[in-house]
Amino acid sequence: MTALLARALRKSYGELEVVSGVDLSVAPGECFGLLGPNGAGKTTTLKLCLGLIEPDGGAIELLGEPVPRRAREARRQVGVVPQFDNLDPDFTVEENLVVYGRYFRIPESRIRERIPGLLEFAGLAGRGDAKIITLSGGMKRRLTLARALVNNPQLVFMDEPTTGLDPQARHLIWERLRRLTQEGKTLVLTTHFMEEAERLCHRLAIMDRGRIIAQGTPRALIAEHIEPQVLEVHGQGYEAWMERAKTLAPRVERVGDTVYCYGEDIEPLLRSLSSFPDLSYLHRPASLEDVFLKLTGRDLRD
Amino acid sequence: MTLRWVSVWRRNMLVWRKLFAAAVLSNLADPLIMLFGLGYGLGALLPSVEGMSYIAFFAAGQLCTATMFTASFESMFSGFSRMHGQKTWDAILYAPLTIDDIVAGEIVWAASKAWLTGSTILGVVVVFGLASSPWVLLALPAAFLVGLAFSAVGLIMCVLARGWDFFSYYMTLMMTPMMMISGVFFPAEQLPAPLLAVAKALPLYHGVQIVRPLVAGGPPPDLWLHAAVLLAYAAAGYVLAIHFARRRFSS
């Protein structure tokens, strides 16, 4: 049994095919990340999986229900944290949760029972009467997360859950999301923060131009797609050094006036730097971001 | 037809209760000032219209007009703010509700709010002795019907709108002329025949045709015809609003 299954998913808007044959499979209890640059089709894929828009082709099964045909039934067991907060500004923190619970036809008494736990989870204990306008960005995000949990869902979709948050707020969200996976909930999140994906996700899919171009665990993706060591070099006279580097490393790239060298063994490169005292360098292990940039390119996507 | 839309109605009701004072003031003060200002002011110059005092004549029209305005403002401006500005509809759609449920909830809500405006004006009419027969109580369901017709049409405008400016076309080109030719201020029958035909094709005229005889104290002639026109507008508006809402939310 899979929590979410998508096969050969397609969706076009006019001439533009936004999702071009996406296959996804998310196991129950898994935290699955969908990575991609802006405009890759991540949000459209999420909307398709929720049954909010109709696919032009392909099949979706969400928690055992065929979508979009029985999307309403599937959504009973699903929570959603959208990219942009859409809390009700006229309501207090608590009213937001009560009103949202009603949409699921949860008896009012049961919603009220759940509220203290949800507020505690959101780090908003004792703030039930606060107005939305008085909350910080991080608090709003956490309340949106609590709202997504009001129906005690099996699966939670999150569209860029930490975009726009400061590091403190981001770490708190990460901690809460880990708590949810420990409770056995399935998480499907989109992000373009590699650090977030590397820390949280058991498995990832990298999406670009409507297609999934790589899939696997964060470590497997790094091992499969990129050399383990990276050396970044910049400074006066880097061009001369770059010519030398090309003979010492399997892959050398120049972006602006920085040279990126990728390889198994970086030692010869480091030694070669001793005769170029004006150059600054950074030696680090390869990360998911390197994989991402290698696969999706360095061009801006706006 | 299920009752899933009720949770949408209750959401709007809760907001209304929290902003009660401002909502009531804007929905009631305007029509009542108009009613007494024009009613007594013009009424002093006019002996009687269709056998009624001018203020009683105008009160019936004003009840329908105020109901129309409340329904239209709620479904257009407040609806657009919920749909477009606050993205409340998006949030509701993540739950097991569909756009059809939201449209139904919004229309019934706007009609309910409009009904409250209509019935408060009715209360004022009764308190000031402008209507004394129990027939006038039938204006309560009539006001709801007027509210339903204009809420449904207003919601079409809401789901078609790309921006706030869009509503001023509907208000200036539709609502204001409709108010002038529907027998609110003077009997529509004195209009040139083509204009009267236009009025008869629009909902407000039929609301006035139901409510005015009730204020005068008798059964409205052709009651079912007028009610059927209002119902037809409500039903067609509902179907079209759903059609355009689905289109808007599927892209």
C-alpha cells in the first residue's frame, strides 16, 4: 500500500505543459521531498494530487482513493500547508482552528478537545485568543501547520513550509515536522532549500520543466550524481590557475569569477594553489545543492 | 444537494457577528436615511401614489433596493475579498469541500445578510405605521427571495472579476439604472413601454411588485409569476456562478 501514487501525470495550461509525465510513489510514514527551481511544476503537481485541478493524463491514488474522482473522500485524511498563509484574519488563533475543523464536519466538542494539543504543537499555547495580525511570520506558519492537523490527517502536504522564515523559526518548523514523522504521518513537501530537503526527507525527487529528473535518498543522489569533494576558488588571477586545475580535476566549472572543481581526490588541486597566493578557496564535501545545480543548471528561473 | 455549504455560511456568520456594529450601520443607516429623507421630503409635495402615502409607497421599493444592495455588495465585494484577497476559498478547498459547496454557501450567506436588511426595514415600516395589515409579514420570505436572486448574480460577477474595478461596471451599468426603472421611486407603469419591458425582464421590478401590495395591505397580483422570475434569477445565477467558479479554480 502506498500513501500517494501518481503515474504518467500530465497537465497543460494553454500551450505550456507544466507537468509532463510525472511518476511518484510515497510510502506511508515517509517524508518525501519534491525539489525544483521556480516554475518546475511542483505546486501544480501538489494541486493535482489533492484533486484541486484535473490532470490531462495519468492516474493518481491518494490514501487508496482515486483522484480526482474521490478527492473529497481522500482529503478527509489529508492536511495542507500552502505556500502562502491564508489564515482567516478576522478570527483569533482558536477560532481559525474551530472554523477549519467544521469544514471536516468534526463535532465542535471534539475540535475544542484537540485545540490545546494543537496550540502546544504550534508553540502557541496560551495564545488562543490572539488576533492573527499580532502573530509573527513564524507563528502564522506554525498556526497554518496546526490548522492542517485539525482533522488528525494521515498525510500532510506542505508547499515550501519554511520559505520566508528566519533561521530560528525554520528550525522550530523542522523540529515539528520530524515530530510528525515520528508519529507515523506521511509528509510530502516541496522546497527549494536543499538544506531542508537533506535534513528532513527520507527520499527526494528533483523536478525540472515538468519532469522528475532524479529520485532517491539524499545520500544516494549525491553519491550517484556528483563527485564527493568540491573546491571553490576565486580571486585575482584565477584564470591561469583554472587552466592548471583542468588537468588535475575531472570536472571544472566557472561561474562568474568563481571556479568550482569536483572530484574524488582534491589534494593535487590544493597543492597547486600554493603557487597562487592571491586566490581564496573553500574546500567542502559535495552537497545536495551541487546535485541540484548540476541537474537543473545554473540559469536563473523567474 | 448536500448541506456541506453550511460550514461556509457559518464561517461568514461568525465574521459578521464579530464585526456586527460596522456591518449593521453600513447596511441599514444608508437605506433608512434615504427612506425618511426622500419619503417625508418628497412625500410632503405628493398627495398619494397608487392610493398609498408616498413614504409607504417608497418604503416598499426601498426595502427591495436595500436588500438588493446588501446582497450584491456581500457577494461581490466581500466575496471577492474572501476569494481573491484573503484566499479563504483556497483554504476551504483543502478540506473535503468543493467549489460548488463554497458557491452555495456564499450565495445563501449573502441572501441571509440581505434578508436581515430587508426585514429590519420592514420592522421600521411597521413601527412607523406605514403598514398595518398582517399581509406585510409575507414581505419576509419575499425579501429572502430578492436577496437570493441578487446574491447569485453578484457571485457570478465575483468569480468573473479580475480586479475590484470590474464591479463598478455592474453597479453603474446595471444596478443604478435598474433601480430607476423598477418602480422604486415612482410607478414603473408610467415609463415608456420599451423601458417597462426592460424592467420586467429584471429581478428588482418583480420584488417591488410583490412587496408593495403587501405593504398596502393585500395579496400581490400575479404573486407566483413574480416569485418565479426571482427564483429563476437565483437558480440561473447559481448554475452560472458554479460554472465560472469551476473554470477559475481549475487553472
